[in-house]
Amino acid sequence: MSSPSTFIDALQERSREWIRVLSQPNPAYKPQTTVRAYTYDTVDVRGDNDLDWRSSSRSAEDKTPAWLLRLQRRSAITRTIIFVLSSEWSFLTVLGFLSAALFLTTEIAVDNILGGRLWILSALPNLSFLRLIVWTLYSLFFSIIARFCVEYISPFAAGSGIPEMKSILSGLKLKGYLSFDNLIAKIVGNVVAYCSDLSIGREGPYIMICGILANVLLKLDIFYRIRSDNSSKFQMLSAACAGGIATVFGSPVGGVLFSIEVTSTYYLIQNLTKSFLCAFCAAFFTSYIGNHGLLTPFVTHFDSKTFSNGKILSFIMLGVVCGVLGAFFVVAQDYVSKMRKKYFWLSKDRYKQVCIISIISSIFTYASFMPLHEGQFYTIRSMFSDTKLTEWERPSVYFNLIYFIIFKFFLTVVSIGLPVPCGLFVPVFVMGSAIGRLWGEVLSDLFPDMLITPGGFAVVGAAAMSAGTTRALSTCVIIFELTGQLVYMFPVLISVIVATAVGNLLSPSVYDKILESKGLPFLPPLGHRALRKSGRDVMNNSIHCVSRETTYKDLSLLLKRSSFQYFPVIDHPGNMLLIGEIDRSYLRKILDDRERDYLSQSGNRQRLVDVMNHYDKGLPASPDMGSDVTGSPMEEFFSTRALIELQRPHFDPSPFQLVDKTPLTKIHFMFSMLGITHVWCTHKAKLAGLITRKEFMKKCWELNEQRNATED
């Protein structure tokens, strides 16, 4: 499920389509209506013969662009072509192609920028100090550009992008995150930040980039059908996340599974085919347009004899180590994030943060040894090789690997929280490969008689460390696709499972921690303290209702005092029997119509403004306004019962409702699975309160904080 909201959105869109068909005019039929203070639904008893495809097509033409309607009316072939081009499959194919083309363009930019630095160094005299200064200034320049993109183009471009997409796909609207400005800031900022020697990755920002690309494509007229259906729109955004991972790694199957794990709470199987199509198109175009040939950038050639069942214990221990280090990474990242918020000079001067970390990373990269000058992907290939690390032997392989792991851990922790577009999967992946390689080198020296390949342990360590940090089991599938071998399939699987289990015991996922630290709206899991809570503990009792007794004056006050989108409709204020809910826009419309009718009479405009302002302040009618209110048209305007038609689509006779004694666990499941924005609470069939998603999220966070405080 691209997000929990797609299920209920699909039901609502299907219902609206049938309502549009049923509401087509039929001269031979006159439905009966009931007129009261408000009128109930018009019941249509037409037969099934009236529900033909012509009625549906006529109702669908209302939102169709004019130029598209003219093309559709020309011939059947033209209609077929337009139908194919505007389908979801065409959209996903175009999205995959654009994702690949954009990624290859950024790859060319990264190669040219990094190649330009090496070219400048080759032209300088052979003076280490001078080259170090040039190397550092070069990186510093691009880190400042990355910060500039976030500050002056789009402030939403900072960070990974995966937590933001998880929040969006859960059914919440984050204004500005899917805008075109954010797309430009993400693309340019991630390219220059990656070239500034910061210990960051590109997969997280590119997931966000593909999601923005999908949102931009949906604004085209030819895809208006997808854009108008919320369910299809969220499916396209979910498929875009899978396409982002597949583009960066060339891993279509792993990309789909990884996007499901890190961006979704619940998932609909019907979305799986679309995600696979987008991921395959993105990986296919990336490989063959870029002349990569294979989908395996880190091809390994391990002998099947290098693995035996006797080595399982060593792989389990490696999984435990990676799980502990992954949890420690999450805790350290959260601690650094809190320190940035606590100390004012760190939170205020963002340029200083970026510059300091960039200088430290540049000095570490240059002053270490030559393999690090080639970048993170070259380091991964070195770790995965089945030969000795000859470039890492001075002074010793053990010293260089330990030195690299410690500094990589520190630099990654402080870099992923910087206000620049940055990901964390690749640095953690590199760190895990170094840990696995070190583990394999130690075992190889301790047990020389055993056939041990340190490169195989590096593969296992990369998958286990990534899983211990992100808690995504799909990293094992990504490893298989990246290496093109299944020799170490069982060790990778068992290490990933162990690392994920150990990590879950010690800390939450790194993406969940980033969600919490950024304050992004997200529904957290409930703890054991919520088992004794019910709906009455979180519902809002102060609700504004609409009934047959509601007057135009009540409507005016209702719309002024409440900003909620929907209002409950009750049978009578005395019995509080819930009939349904009505849309705010419709109430605003009938009130505007009533005001327009009154203003059409001469001399009433200023009188209306004065009285409306008076009532908006909650004041009773003053003596000097008596002639304007009592016994005049103004009295009729305020005191007449509002004529509210309880008809679809502005009225819903079956809103989500539950008993006020419903446990919080069930309410949490409803909000997570269905993606609803609110639910009405009843007590003995009478309206008792309202639970909104926003208020429920706050209550969940409060319960979790109380649990943490008690445990501490």
C-alpha cells in the first residue's frame, strides 16, 4: 500500500462515480423528495438499464481538458491512443525513463566535478600541504553551494527524503515538499553535497526526487484521470519511491521491497505490479542508456566452496555486532540532532556547521590513503573483492580498517543531520562492508586451515549493517542484485535477520528517529500504556453540530468559530442522533447565497456588515440595533432555518464512527490502515465527541513520552 489512505480513497472514489451516474437527468423520471428544514437524500429507483457506459462517459467529460475532448471525438483510433497514453502504465513508463535520464545526468555532473578536482591536483606541484589546501577548498566550495540551495531555493530539500515520503504516503499533506522548487533544490543540492566529501549518500534524496517527478507529471492534462483519483495518485507516488531505489542501485526487486518497508505502514498487493513496472523501467533505462550493460555494479566471483555450514556461527556473531552498531548509530544520530537544537549557535549558523564538517571530511579523505580518493563505490568494490587489500596494507590492513570504520561512523553521524540534501544508506553500507571485511580478515588469520574469503564476509557485513540501521530486511535482496551471486544467500539472510532483531531490541529505526526529531506528522506505534485507554480518553467533546433547528445565524457563527472541514448532522439537539456529516464548503455556499439574496435589496449592505460583525464577536443584539434586527428583514435573515439539502456529494450519510469505549489499539489500526482524517464517537447511539488524526497523533506521542519517562 502506497499509503494507508489508498484503501478508503478507492471506496470513496467508486461511490462518487456511481453517484454521478445515478444523478444523470432522465426526462421520463421525476424522483420524489421530502422538503423539511433540511431535505433528505433523493432516492432514485431507476433500473440497471439506465446505468450504461454513455452516462459514465458524459459525467467524466466534465473535468476533461477541452483540447483532449476535441481529439477524443475525432475517431476511435484517436480515442484508443489517448486512452493508452493517459493510462497508469504509460505514466509509470515515462516516470521510469525520466528518473533514469535525470540520474544519468547527475552522474555525469558528479563525475565531471570530481574529475575536475583530480585534474587540478595533477597540475599542482608535488607539495602535500598545498594539495591538501586545494582539496579542502574545493570541497568547501561545493558544500556552501549545497547549503545555499536549501536556504534560498527550498528549505524542504534538507535531509534524506525517506521520512518525508513516509509521512506523505501515510495520508498527510506536507505543503511544499512535492513542489518544483524542492525538486531543483534536491537535484542541485545533492549533487554538490555529494562532491563535497561529506559522508552522505544519494538514495534518500533520489527517492524524494522521483516522488516530486511523479507529482509534477500528474499535473499534465493527459494524466488528469490519475490526478483526480486520490487512490491512483498515492499508488503512483509509492511506485516512484521504488523507482528511485532501482535507479540508484540498479536493483528493481530490492528497490520495491525496500520502498515498501521504509515508507509504508500497510500495503495493498494491487500496488505491487505498478511498483515493479516503475522500478524495472528505471533500472532498465539506467543500465542500457548509461551503457552499464548489467544490473550488478559490484559483481563478485566467489567460489561456492568458500561457504560451509560450519561457518554459520561466525555469520550469526557478525549479525549481532552489526545489530548493536546499527542501534548505536541510531542513538548517536539522535543525540547529535538534539545537541544541534539545544545549543543556539549550532541551530542558528547553519553555514558554519556545513563548513566545519566538510573541512573535517576533506582532511580525513585526503590524508588517509589513496583508495578513499576514488569515492565510496570504489571502496565497496575493494571490500567485496576476493583478493588481498594490497592498497590497505600500509601500515597494516587491521589498522587501516579500524581507522576507517571509526572515522566513517563519526563522519556519517554528524553529516546526515546537516541542512543539505543527503542520504545515509550508502555510507552505512560502506561501513558495514568494512566491518565484514575486518571480521573476515581476523578469522582468516586465526584459522588459516579453513577456506575463508574475507570478501564474502564484507558482503554479509554490508547487508547486516544496513539492516541493523534501517530495519529493512530487503537489504539482503539488494545485495543479491548488486553482486549477482547467491553463494552467500543463507549467511546474508541469517545475518540480516539477527541484525534486525538485535537492533529492534535496542532502538527504533533510523528513519523513525529522524521523523521524530524533525517533528514530521506521523502516527507512532502504541506502547503497553495505551492498552487501558479508550476513545473517550482522547475524543474532543466540544463539537459543533448541524440540525434541522440550525439557522443562518448559527451557520455564520459555526463557520467562524470552527476551522474543521466536516460537521456532524444530528436529527435534533435534544436526542443528538448522528445522521451523517456535511462538508464545510457546502455550508459556506448556502450562507453566501443567502447573503447574496439579502444584499440584492437596496440599503442592506452596510446594515448586514454591522450586524455580522456584532454577532461574530459573540455579543447579543444591542439596543441601538433593535430596529435593524427585530421586526425587519434582518431578523428573517438571522432567524430563518437554513435550508440544507442532505444529498451527496456534500453530505455523507455513513461517516466513520465508533463507540466511545473502543480501545485505542483499534482506533490506531483504523487511522493507520484506512488513512482517515477523523472519526465520530457515539455513546448509546448518541453523538459524544470527535477524534481527529492530528489530535490522536499528539495523544500517541504523549503516551510514548510517559512510557519513556517511567522506564527511565
